[in-house]
Amino acid sequence: MSSEAAIRDALRSVIDPELRRSIVELDMVREIKLGANGVVDVTVSLTTAGCPIRGHFQTAVSEAVAALEGVSHVNVYFDVMDDAQKAALRQKLGRGSLPDGALAQVGAVTCIGSGKGGVGKSTLTANLAAALAAEGKSAGILDADVWGYSIPRMYGLGATRPDVSAARKIIPLEAHGVKVMSIGFFVEEDSAVVWRGPMLHKALTQFLQDVDWGAIDHLLIDLPPGTGDVSMTLAQLLPQAHFTIVTTPQPTAQKVARRSAEMARKLSLEISGVIENMSGFVTPAGERFQIFGEGGGQELADELDVPLLAKVPLTMPLREHADSGVPLVLENPDDPAAQAIRHAARGLIALTPSAPASLPVLPVQQVPAASPSPKPAGMSLPMA
């Protein structure tokens, strides 16, 4: 019969799909009991009553322990963390609140960032999500570029406001097979968002925890330029997110983009790759011009020891479709820019082969809740 230490060690393979850490590291394994005839009882503490990923833990714990020598049967029980235990976990994670399962079925989270504005980061994010959908992956976009939100316009969603479900979760809007959430849905169209850090933190927390993202393979987060409050908030809320850097070829943009990479590493975010945008312009006659220089993206990727996911050329259709509300990769997949973006999307898929969304999730049997009705985890979004 395996020892309690061996069982606990085996449970290190059970990962919380939302926090992206082992349930042992998160102190969620409350009790292990060794019974007669190889029967093992494991009690797991959930962060919230009625946790929507209870079924995942039931399956993963059973499989991890049952694989040990001498174990004939595994019973998995659940309780809910008390306030002191939740406070200790929040302190360990360095965050003010715990998730309630909104991102539990999101496979991979990728932040798309740049050191400076004007490099086409939002256009690439919009097309990358559509390209992922075209590759058969479910995708969503969180438009976290609060001051320069543009994803709603790029997806033809305008000032449409999302609905709220019976469980008091915001339902993201959907266009072209991609789920979209943006601050642009909650303010007057094209109005300026003038918020300080605490307001931004609360809004982003709500977008992550109070939005019903459901089961999607990839969530792309369009970051604002620079290394300010939004990036730090997201790093705190999503410690296992990946970071993809967008730069243009010129040395000035590449050097500024390097600062974003430095920020990501200081915040322990894994850098998944670099995308070079505006890498050249080809005339209808076939003549090529390196308007913004050459080689900056590859140089940055080599310096960071990450792959260069794509070199996206300047094309007029890429700009035109950003204004028309239909991603270029869907409307004109043969355009050179569309082909390069599809290549980058395939790179992102290859970098995240084992997504939590692919884990089996059983029908959830609700743990009795302390209160009769669910409550939203965040704040009411301020309206302009």
C-alpha cells in the first residue's frame, strides 16, 4: 500500500485549471486517509461552494491516486475553504480575490503586448483570434486596452451591450466565431475612459471573473502599450499566462518592445514568442520596400530565446478590414498578411498543446452553498 507521502506527491500532477498550479501547492488537499484493502479517501478543499470544476478535480484526483501501487479504490470528498484558508491562499497568490470558476474551462491565456503604440497590436489580436477559430480552435478576446479600445469596431460590434445570465455573469458578445469582451461595450461609443489604477484593477478583475467565457481553447488579451497598471494587474490575476510581443522591424520599436519583455519576466510571465508587424511592403508590380527597416523582430526573438512566430507584411487589405469590422484572415485568406497571421496562430497552437479546456469535466453536483443565490465576484462597471 502506498504511503500518504506518495499519494500527496502523486497529487502534484492535479492542476487547478484556473490558477494553473498544483492542488498540493495551493494547499487544497485537506486530508488523506488510508483504509483497509487499498481504499484511499482524499478530501479536497474548494475555493467556492458549487465550484464549476468540481468534476475535473473528481476525475483527476481519482486517476492520479488509482495509478499508485496497492490502491484498489479512491473516494474523493470535497469541502469549502473557510475565510482564514482563503485569506492564506490569496496571500500566497498575491491577489485580492479568488476566482470562482469563470476561467476554469479556458485552455490557454495569451497576452498580446507591445512596448509602444502604433505597431498594429490590436489588429493582430483581432486577426489572430479569427485565425485560431479558422484552425478549429474556440477563441475569445478580452480587450484590455482600456484607453485605446478598438476590438468592438474591428469585429463590427459597435456599441452593443452584452446580456447578463441568470447566474449574474456577463455573457460576452460573439462575432465571426470569437467571443469578445471590451470596456467599449459599457461606455458611450468612442468616449474617453479616464480611470486611475484602482478603477482599472476592479474592471479587469470583473472581466476575468464575472464574464461567462465558458469552454474555449484560447483567450487572447489585448494589452495597452507600455508596462503600466493593466499589465501588472493581469500578471497578478493570471500568473500562468503567456506573453506574445508585437514589434515593428525598426531598432527603435524593437528596443521599446524589449522593455515589455523585461516587464513580463519581472512579473514571471512566460514569453511565448515575437510577431514582427509591418515587415515590408510589396507593390502590385512585385517590388518590395522595407519601409520600417528589417530584422528587428528576429533580433528580439533571438535575444529573448523565443520563436519568431511570424513576419506580417504591410498590406492595404489588412488596414481596410480592420475598419470594416471583418477580420482579414476570414475575408481574404490568400492575402500575404493573412497567411502570415495564420502561421502565427498555428505557432500559438503548437506552443500550448496541453490546454486545460481539453481536460474531462464531469457534470457538477453542487456543494450546498452558504447563501441561496450566487453573487458576482467583482464590481458594477462604471458607466460613462
